[in-house]
Amino acid sequence: MTKHFLKLLGVALSMGASLHLNAQNDWFAISKINQHVSALAHDSMRGRATGSEGETMAANYIISQFKAFGLKPLAGDNNWKQAFDFKTESHGAEARVGKANNVIAWLDNNAPLTIIIGAHYDHLGEGEDGHSLDPAAKGKIHNGADDNASGVAGLIELARYFAKNAERERFNILFVAFSGEELGLLGSDWFVQHPSIDLAKVNCMINMDMIGRLNPAKPQLTVSGSGTAAVWENLLRSFSSAAMEIKTDSSGLGPSDHASFYKKNIPALHFFTGSHADYHKPSDDVEKINSRGIEAVLMVIAGLIEKLPDEKLTFLKTRNASQGSRASFKVSLGIMPSYANSENGLKAEAILDGKPGAKAGMKDGDVIVRIGEHVVKDIQTYMEALGKFEKGQKTSVTVIRDTQTLTLPIEF
């Protein structure tokens, strides 16, 4: 056991976690996290586009790991896989139709309630579906190391931890690797419409999407959905420390798979280490992943699960409950938004070159407070505002930059 692991365990215990860690489990090993991210984000998988051969390779890798831990598929899941049909929207690219698969594994602890832990394993392939932020994306492999090989690595390691820790947890656990997330939460939406288990017995859903870029200089983990059950805020606060600050966002909606479960009245959390300039670009690659950061996130998630009360959580509706997924708007400013709470507006952590925001003169760190006549208070009102516009429309974006309020003309 290295000094690093001892330090992390000390931090975890000081934050109230009581993880069943032992030598056989080897914690959430850095070597294994690196292995999973490197395998899933390898060029041979060609970016894991929904329904592609590369995505099938990724699914088979995930299944091989689940099998090694002694997990089981659920009856009706066609030997670990839950198939669904998809059709892409054009976004300037040729539409595709095909079949994709969620990958599902079951840890049966003979418990009355089940926790679902999920992460999407699809990505942008070689830019064929028009979702890349690279201006010349077609034919370039988008490995998606952070988005979302990092989350799937976390899913696999949590599966290993809970299956191999020699403890019978108080909940059954369903591990789900979703496909079709990049096309509009297709896999998670299909799952909740055609569930493998009784959703009435699901206690909560834990989602990991982009957990691979924890900033060592300012370690901050954002957790969305903290308003979906009364216990979340206090529990999450107990894990926040100088080693890793936890910022919460109460909304159960957002551009990832937890939103599908929120819409079914299931308490759901989304774990996220922050946006960056490599988002949806070929440059989101393995060498930029902070594996120790992933390890720290997994310790929080495992500790959170182990501190949950035995009784079923009561679902709470959060603000902006009518807002849909990211597929509900047709335009973008081309920014990397902050998902953490803000007193006023939405902070743009990064402005992407060549996109409407950059052309309008926006800068990294600008706080968006209005788009046209629509007030922006947070990520959800930002998405709602974008949903009011069509490509080619002109309007303005109002931002706070340092102490100045600026109104910039913008064209989508």
C-alpha cells in the first residue's frame, strides 16, 4: 500500500467514508483505470460511434470485465446486451440508421432495493454524425478519453470494487454502460422505457460522464441532481474537503443519462470533473487523463453509496423540470459551460475557436446572464434560451466580464 493510497484513505475516512477496502481488492487501482481508459480510447475502436464496429469492440471489452468479476447478465438482456434501434439526425451529415446496445450487469445481494450505476460508452466515431466541435472533423478519430472512457473506467472499477470487496452490500447494484448518449440520451431513454428491473424498486441512479480531468491545481468535482432527494446535499457536503471540493447543482436535468431517470421520478446524480477545450474534439485523448482524479471520484461515489440510509429515497422534483435533453435545441454558442451552481448566470469556462461565441468576442471566464431577451441563471435556463433560436438567427449575448457588463452581437 503506497503512501498515496494511505493519504487518500485518510482523506476518505476524514470525510466520513467507511469503504470496505482490502488488499485483495487493491482499491481503485491506478493501473486498472489506465488500462480501461487506454483500451476504450484506443484508435482501434475508431471513436466508438453509436452502432459501429468500434462500439461493439468496446461493449465486448466491458462485458469481459464484468464476467471476470463474477457479475451476471439479467434474463432478457440477450447475454449482457440490451439492443435498441437508432436513427441519427443529420446536423449537416448523412443520416444513419442502425442497432446499438446497452451493456448491463447485475450484482444480486438479495436486497429489496437496487442502485443503478451508469456511464455512456459511445462517442463521436470519426465525426460522421456532425456532433464534433472540430471544424474539419470528418475522418478524424474522436477517441473520447474523457468523454466518456473515463466514466466507463469508473463504472468497471466500481463493479470490481462492489463485487470483490467480500461484503454483501445493502442494495443490489445494476451496472449499465449506455450507448446512444451522444445522439440524445437514446440508450438511457430506451432503458427506462424498457427496464430490465422493476423501476419502483430502484433507489437511485448514479451517473458518471467526463470524470477524467480533475484539475490538480484546483480539484473540484461537480455533482448535479443534488435536489432530487433530501439526503444528497448533506451527504455530498460530508465528502467535500481541501483535497477535493464538491460543487452541487440541484437540477435533475442536464445533458447526460441521469436525466432519463429523473424523468421517471428516480433520484439521480451526475458526477463530472469539468469542461475543457478538448471536448468533442479528436484531441480528447488518453495522455490528458488524470487517473488519480478518477480514483478520488470513485472513492466519493463508493463512500456515498455505503452511507445511504436503508429506506427508499423519496424523489423530489427540481427546478426547470420541463427542460428536455441536449437534443432539444439546434444552435450553440460554442462554449464549455460550468455545471456548478452560480449566484447569477452561467460561467463559460472555455470559448471554442470559430464558434458563434468566439466570433462575438466572448472570452474564457465570461458569465452569461442573457441571450437576447432570455435571462440566463444557470445551465438549464441557458439550454432553454438556446432552444428559442434557429441556425442563422441574429441576437445578442450579455456577459459579465470581471466587473463589466457587456452586450455582444451574435449570429448562430
